[in-house]
Amino acid sequence: MIVGALATVMVWNAAAAAAPQQLDCVLTDTEGKRGSENRPIVVVFDEDAKTVTAKGGGNNYSFSKVSISNVSINGAADSVSLGLDRSSLGIVWQQYEADKVSTEFGQCDTAQSPA
């Protein structure tokens, strides 16, 4: 009976780990632009598929250059990159323009289910 219960828990944990995970993040502007402080962004990552997407400020981002490890999650798209520390859930968000790089730092929390 105990072996059956342990097997069920192990299968459930494996299925839960394989599902996409959502993080609700708040970015803080470090360059003092008015109105952009505490900007919410949602990050969804799928460890098995090695995909990362983000939604925020009316924009959707799908990252093509993705690295997911036990320590960090990193992704890059045309003009945006993100780095996330898995232990603290701290995030770095960078947007690239012709002559400028905008950097925002923030904090994420786990969400109940992906959006």
C-alpha cells in the first residue's frame, strides 16, 4: 500500500514539473522614467520544451534563445532579454534600442497556473 502511494506521488510530481510554470513579476525602472515604476509582467516557462514567453505592457514576447537550468532561466528575443535567478526569483529585464539599453530589475512570485 505504501509503495503504491509513493509511486502515485512520484508520478504526480513528475507531471507537475513537466507542466509550464507561470511567474508573476514586478519590474522596477532603474532609470527614473516616470510612470514605469513597478511594471507588472508575466513570465511563462516550460522546462521540457525549453520555451520562455512573457506578457507585459500590452506586448507579448516569445524568446528564441533560451537557457533553463536548475540555477537560472535566460532568454533573448529581437530587442529584449531576461535573466531569472531560480532561487530568489529575482529578474533582470533589458530592452535594446539603437543607442541605448534599458535595464529593469524586479521580483517574481509563482502563480497558480499559466495564462
